[in-house]
Amino acid sequence: MKENKQRPAEQADKPLDQALQNILEVDHSDIPSSSDEIIPLAIGISPENILPETKTPAPEQPETLNIKPETSPMEVHHHTHPGNHKKKWTDYFWEFLMLFLAVFCGFLAEYQLEHKIEKDKEVQFIHSLATDLQDDVNAIDAMINFENVALRQLDTLMYFLNDPTLAKQNGDQLYYVARLGPRSQPFANNSRTFDQLKNSGGFRLIRNGNASNSIMAYYNQFSPVRLLEDNYNHEFDNYKRVAAKIFDPGILRKNENDAGEIMRSNDNPMLITYDGNLLKELGFHTLQMNGSRRSKIVMLKNLKTTAVNLRFALQKQYYLE
């Protein structure tokens, strides 16, 4: 009975032993040596059920291009050393000549440029001066007209002062011309360009000697005019000193309007005095002022003639329009 009981147990263990024996007898030559590639084989799992090995492809490395730059062969310049080559005197001569010509041409170019700049400035000054001369001509014409009107008024004043009877009969006219006739105004010329030339030394730019001398001669004629105007102012002061004893200041003020203009009265106002000596003394000062005005008119006419001729000459010499 015991033998019969042990047999079933032994028979039951035989399949297990047989399986272990089969495992041990498996050929391990095909198993890879790397530990990462070993596939565990489970008991009871057949090799057909094992999935084939999948290998992950390695990332591709970028190809590096090793391009070598092509270098052209360098040119070698052979320098001559003083010890190897001795210069001839002609070499020194040509080097000096080229250097001299370079410096000389630069000097000529600079001189020509400076000459052109000065020429342009000269033309600009002459053009501006011609404009000033035209302004002077217009101012002289206006001044001559003013002096002629005042001259006629002074003549009328002397006529009435010479006779006390006429003075009593023409009080309106006498007060009017006695107030306006002696008035004067200085002549103002346009010397803008001339002053600029004189103060800045610009007369050296005017290379035409005749033009430069004519310009100086024209502006020198203004000095006598200024002296004559100063002399007239002294004569006017003497006139006012005597006129204050003859003319009534209240009537003189009455003849002025709100704008300061002198108006002619129509009521034949009386003088403070009709003393013949005072009237003649006032007439004498009026005569002096009259003579100064006549002299000034002659000077102004000469100035106008000079200005017109000078302007014409400058336009002709410098081709101005």
C-alpha cells in the first residue's frame, strides 16, 4: 500500500522535474551577452509568444563640413634697401619736382578760391552801394522840395517885416510864415554800405581805383552840408530870441490843431509890438536863415548830380542791372 501511495506522488512530480530539465538543457548560445538585451523566459510561456526585439534607432548626427578656404597665393613685393640699390640724382630731382608741383598747385587753387571770394564780395558791396545811392537821390529830391517851400515862406516873412504897415494888415499870413518858414530838418543819407566798408577795412576789396576814389569823394561832400546845418541852427536860435518879443505865444498856440499842425488864422491877429527896430532885427536873422537855405539847396543839387553819375559809373563798370 505504501508503494502504491508513493507512486502517484512520484508520478505527479515527474512532469515538474521534466520541465526543469528541459529548461536546463536549453541552448544559451543564442542569448545576447549584453544585459540590456536579455529577455526573461517565464515558466510555462512558450518562445512563440515572445515579441520580437525592437531596437530604437540612434539619432542621426549632423554632418560637419570641413571646408578649407581657398587662399590665393600672396604676392610678394620685394623692397629695395638702400644698401642694395643706390638712387641716381635724377630720381631725387623728379621726386623734388613732383613735390614742388603738388605744393604749388595747391597754393594756386587756394589763391584762386580766395580771389573768387573777394571778387564776389566786391560785387555785393558795389550792388549794395548802388542801392544806397538811389536812396540818397530820392532823399535829396524830397529835401530840395522841402527847402524850396521854406525858402518862399522866409521871403514872405521878410517882405512883411520890412514894412510895419503891411505887418498890421497881414497878421494871419505873418503868424503862419513866421512859424513854419524857419523850421528845418537835417538831411539823412543812407551810408550803411559805406560805413561797413570803412569800419571793416572792406575798401581793399574794391580793386578799381577810380571807383574807390569816386565813392570817397561823394561821401566827403556831406561834411559841408552838416556844417551848414549847424550854422543854420545857430541862426535859428537868434531868430527865436527876437521873435519871442514880437509874436504873441497865445496866438501861436491857438493856430495849432490837435495833431500839432500849424493852421492859418482868419481874424488878422495883432503882434505884441510893431517897433520897427525889432522888426528889422528879426528880418536880419530871417535873411541869414534864407541865405543858409539857398546854400544848402545848391549843395544838395551837387550831391544829387554826383550820386547819379557815381551810380551810373558803378553799374557800367560792374555790369549791374
